[in-house]
Amino acid sequence: MDWPERLRSVRRWTRAGERAPHKPLLLLYALAHHQRHGNVPIVYSEAEERLARLLREFGPRQRTSPGYPFHHLASDGVWRVTTVDGEGSPGSGVTVLREKRAMGSLSADLDAALCADPGLAARIARVLLDDNFAPSLHAGIIALTGLRAAPEPLSEEGGVRDPRFRETVLEAYAHRCAFCGYEGRLDGVLVGLEAAHIRWWSHGGPNEPDNGLCLCSTHHLLFDRGVLGLTGELTVAVSSRFEARSGAAEAFVLSLAGRDLLRPAHGYPHAAPDHVGWHTDQVFRAPAV
Ligand SMILES: [Zn+2]
């Protein structure tokens, strides 16, 4: 069984570009747990807080209960839930999951494969990260789940870290952050600048200049976390859910609201409305509905 490919079917859980990272986040949490404790079951009430935090930070903008993936992942054949009453999940409600002392664990065949191959968990984690999250978010997810090292992906052409994409996008914006204008070099070499995908590569975003923005590292992360967004007129939007707790945060984030995005150099395309629309719908943290 090619487990990374088998679990890549996680990808099919997303519909038409809509982000549905609930199950991948639970799987990443379960893999990290397996690295430390083997297939000792995960007790729902003990994991609830950490799972809720993972969903809040890296899930979709609508609040989602951790009970949702805990219950529904069982239908995919890689996770099983038991309760004090025996086999089977009692449902996705948090109260019943707590009261029935629901416990989840990886399926027996996945457990056996992970035990037989100590590097497998990290390889599966790499696939889940690349298929579901923008690269700037990977380190945060790894830290919060406690995963032990997911191997770095190669910067191959056509992949999520396509070196050609990076080069073209940085050039299009004259090596400046399209939000704040930062340009910096160390010993003559660019430092702290990245090529961001507007529509994530993991969700069908192409490595084309009309899907890229040159951003400084912090604004890139804030863009991928949905603090910053773009309007249809290509001005900067700041989520009303963001709190600036210092003057520096005000200057670095809030002051960008309404500012024109830096325009690309002559001959390079502007950010495409389709990709901007995807980011607005799937990533930008608009007011909760
Ligand atoms: Zn910047």
C-alpha cells in the first residue's frame, strides 16, 4: 500500500477549490501522536482543546467544532472511534463525544505500516501539508501538532516551490513587497522577500505571474493567514478580526488598509480577479457569519 498516495485522497475532500482542511488537520495531529505514543488511542476530551486551536488557526474562516473531523474521519477507513459503549462513533456533537469518552486511533493497517517504517509518518505529513496548506503555514502546523520533521519538498519546476515562479514574481514587482514596499539585501543578495501564491498552489493556483505577489516574509504569512487580503480594485484589505496590540502592529498592518497594491512592472500582468476572488472567499478572515 502506498500510504502517502492513499491519504492524498484527502484532496478529494475539497470541493471545487473550497478549503476543507478539517480531516487533514486531525490526521496530522494523529500522526504526531503516533510518532510519540504509537497507537495509544486519542481521548477526545483530552485532545479537544488542541484540535480546536488547530482548526481556529489553520482551518476555514467559519468556526468548526473539533467533533466534526473526529467523527467524520471514521468513514474514510483510516480512523476508528470507540466509546465506553464499544465500537463506533457516537456522532459529531462535542457533548456526546465527551460524555461517551470517545477515543480515536488510526486503523490497524495504517498503524502496522507506520510501525514498520519509521519515516512514513513524516512522508505522509509532507503530502498532507503540500496538498492542503500554503507553504508559509507549514512550520506553524508542525509546531502545533508536535510533528517530528516533515521532509522538505524539493524546489522543482511546476511544484509548490517552483524557482521559476519565484524569480518571475520577484522581478515583476521589482523586488519590493507589494504591500509595504520593503526591499532588502544582505551582501548584495535579496533577503526577506518571497513569492506568494494568491490562490494556493494546493488548491489549483497556477505558478503564473498573475497568481503571484512579491511580499516580505511577514506580510506573506499575514496574507496566507487571512489577516491581509485584496479588494477587487487591488487595494489592501485588513481583516476586522485582527487586533493590533502595539504601535508597530498598527503601522505594519492597520495602516495598509485601503492602500493601493504595488503595480507590477511594465509587461507583467496584474493579479487576476479570479485568484483574488478565491483568496477573498477561502482565506481572508472576513467578519464571522
Ligand atoms: Zn511587506
